[in-house]
Amino acid sequence: MNIVVCVSQVPDTTTKIAIGADGKTIEKSGVKFILNPYDEYAIEEGLQLKEKFGGTVTALTVGNDSSKDILRTALAMGADKAVLISDSVNSDTFAIASSIADYAKTVAPDIIILGRQSIDYDSFAMASMVGELMNLPSISMVSSWTINGTSITAERDIEGGKEVIETSLPCVISAQKGLNNPRYPKLPDIMKAKSKPIDAVAGASVPARVMTVSMELPQTQRRGIILNDSEHDITELVRLLHEDAKVI
Amino acid sequence: MKIIVLLEPSGNSIKRSSLESITAARALGATSIHGFMYGGEASAAHIAGEYGLADIAHTPAAEYSSTAAATSLAQFAKNEAATAVIVAANATGKEIAPRVAVKLEAGYIPDCVGLALVNGSIQGTRPVYAGKARIAVSATTAMSVYALRPNVFTARKADSATSVNVRTFTPQLSESDTRVKVTNVIRNEGKLDVLEADIIVSGGRGLKGPENFHLVENLADKLSAAVGASRAVVDAGWRPHGEQVGQTGKTVSPNMYVACGISGAVQHLAGMSSSKVIVAINKDKEAPIFKVADYGIVGDVFDVLPVLSQKIAAVTGK
């Protein structure tokens, strides 16, 4: 089975965000970058498929030199091959999806696996966009699935329940938390991954279809009324919720 | 400006998030707004008239297919020479909108919490980096597709209801359009999902153990609310993942969010900071949750929740 796993590099969630000099992106200096947490499920799923069906796992990312760190994590976890596709300045989700699709078409994967979202821009768009660009079926937020020959039965989380979906290989899926338990890379594998080759591929040169006009830090407009735990104050809270906020 | 709004059928009506999309389109001052509904009964669309939508195209479908829905919506938008397509950023919308955008060669702006007309084009505002920043985004293309975060835009009825014309739209579908099929939907019976609730009461590590969640459930019951949970208690196995609110769980915007014994780590705030009213109960007055709270009670959940439930029951009559 020819398995492609797409990963992305994102700022650590707990990192402090400051707006950069351009007023449209974050100030990157001092920010700790990590492998997008959902992509760990994607890598693990790819590795488990390989263990079950044989084949190869190729980890790819669209980024720059600093993105090699996350590819090395994928290699240390057990990916066979790593590909770094160069990103263009001011690219958007569509431009990145185009780069992934252009590369993936050259290797004709049976399955492309992504994390359900990148925790930087939370767009939830990549699985559907890559599927569309490659004319492949896609299922996002898969929480469990089975492959039988070329048939796929998957469960995906929706509001108030789950959808059971059927489709067939080749296809694109995005991994929901709980799909598996990602393995931790072992120290010798981390060391070995440092010297493994990373293929460099030029990204698609398509213009972005959206642009950021401005970025700002959110203004909180919360009431900030803090009370204590006396019965009087709890009664007052209920009154405020009922009469002022009118939520009960 | 011509806007197509995706209407999602729900029984004999359409989802509230679709009504929010109609209201958002009207607020932009669009001269022409058309609804598009895939699957469901044509009659379900009639409620849209109360929200000022007169023209609705309906594509009947015996079974739901995200790929076929995307192709149908894109073809309809193209036929109508629309300038924008608006969907809800829910499980359905987030799945099909990126495909629709690619088909229409349109810019896609997901998870909008604001829409504004700027120099004749629709600008979307959206949270990024776990809500620690907010960006304004515009499309560089002639057409654009927007997904609106549910329960952030308010659905408002029009001054007078419009009579609705539902016409059938028959898309040209190829075999590849129907490769993804929903064969079953498993409902969480008897349990309100945090994504569908007007009020959510969430519990965190302050509850000390799964056996104490009845305190949270009891308050939720008095408020007809859904029960939510922090990542810590889900990871500890106290509560199911479906209840998790936050970055690795669900992003919610209820009318009221009550955080009980939740410190308010940034991952949690990412999932609930767009709630309309936030109430926090925590014994640590320095807990970050108080910084985003409208109302807070500094106190132990074990002392506060029983009293609060009783006082709220007196108001709600439950």
C-alpha cells in the first residue's frame, strides 16, 4: 500500500502570540514550533496500515528548511521517506493543497492521511481540497475505519452523533483524535532519522485565492464580575444571569 | 452581489445554523439571495420565508453524499452566476465548502465570526492561533465561499414573511461524484451534544473524579444544558471524548458556558471563548478562566454547585 501522510509545522499552543511587523502574520522569533498534534494520529495511522498491508509511508510537508524537524519526527516514528515541498510567500490553503496534490499525483498513493486540522489556522479544509484537486473521495474527521480490499467503511463525528460512510480506495482521510494512540519515537530511531535524506520538491506556483488584510489581538469585552461562594453571592449570580444577561 | 446560502434540512425544517447564514447574507445588503438545499423534503425549506428568503433550489437525494452535495451546490452557484456562497462551519459545511471553492475557483474563508462589506467585497473575520489572534481575510477571486461558525451570527426573522418558491435543481453528476456515501447516522440518544446546545455546563479536574460529575449533570439538567468536559478529564477517562470542549475537542459558541473546576488552559479557551456569556466556578482566584469570564464565583465546586443548582431550579422551574 502506497501511503502518503501530510504533516504541518505549527506554533506550540501555549506559545505567546505577538503580531509581526507586517501586521498580518505573527512575529516568529521566539516562537516554539511543533508537529501539529493531529498529524501524530495521521502518521500513526499510516504506520499501522503499513504494518497491516505492507508498502511504504511517505511523510510530506509544505514549508521551508525549519519544517525538516517535523519530517524527522515522522521518520523517527517509522516513515520510510520524507518530502519537503517548498512553500511560496503568501500562500494560502488552496496553494498548499495544490502543492500536495501536484506531488501526490506523481506517486499515485492508495491513501492520503492528514490531521483533521492544523492548530494554527484551524481551517479543516485540506482533506476536502486535496481530494477535490486529485478527483479522489475524501472523509474528514475519521474516528474509526476499516479497509476491506478497496472498500472503506468509516465513522466520522458530526453534531450529535456519527456518520457511517462508505467509499473506496484510493482516497483521502483526515484523522480525528482517538483514531489511534500515536507511538513515541525511540531514541535510536530519533538519532537515525537525523541522517536520513529528505527529498526537496518545488511547490506548485499557483496564486493564493485569499489574503489576510490585517491581524489583531482579540479584545475581550467580558463583564468580569467575580463573586465569592456565599449563598448571598450565588443568589446574586442567578439574578444577574436571569435579569442582566437574560440567559436563564 | 448575489449570494447562495446552503440550507441543511433537519426533519421538517432547516437547521438553525442555515437560518443564521440567511440572516448574515441579508445583513450584507445582498440584492439577491438564493437558498440551495441538498436532500431532505422540499417542504422543509418553507421556514426560510420567515427569514426573508423567497427562492430556493432543491436537489432531491435518496442518500447523502458529501461529494455529490458539493458538486450540486457548485453547479447551482455557477448557473446563478453567484458572487458568494455561504455555509455553516459545521460537520457538513466544513466537509463540502473546500470542494465547492475549488470547483468555483473561489477563495475560501472558513470559521468566520464576522462578515463585512469592504470596498464591495465581503471580508471575513476569523480567530486563529487558538483564538489568540484574529484576522480579517478577503478573497482575491471573483467568487468566494464562506463558512460561518454556528451560533455566532444570530438568526433574525424578516419584518414580514416572504412566500417561498422551491424549485428542483437537477445537477449533472458523474460516477465519481457519488463515491462517498453516508450509509447510516448513529445518534447519541438521549444526550444533548455540546455542538447543539444553547447552554453548556462543563467540568474539569476540580471535580476530582468521575463519580462527582453528577454535580455537573445536575446543574446541566436544571438548565436543559449539555454536559461538556475539559481535556484533562477526558484524557483521564472520566468522560467520553464526544464531550470534550477545546482545541482537541469541539469548538462551541453557546449562549452560556459554565466552566466548573476548569482552570482555563489556552487549549480549552480555544474551544469556548466565542461563547456569548461565560460563567466560571473555580477555587483558585488566579485561574486563567476568570480572565475570560463574564461572571465568576471563587469557590469550591463541591460547595457551590449544589447551591447554584437549587437556586437556578427555582428560576427555570426544573
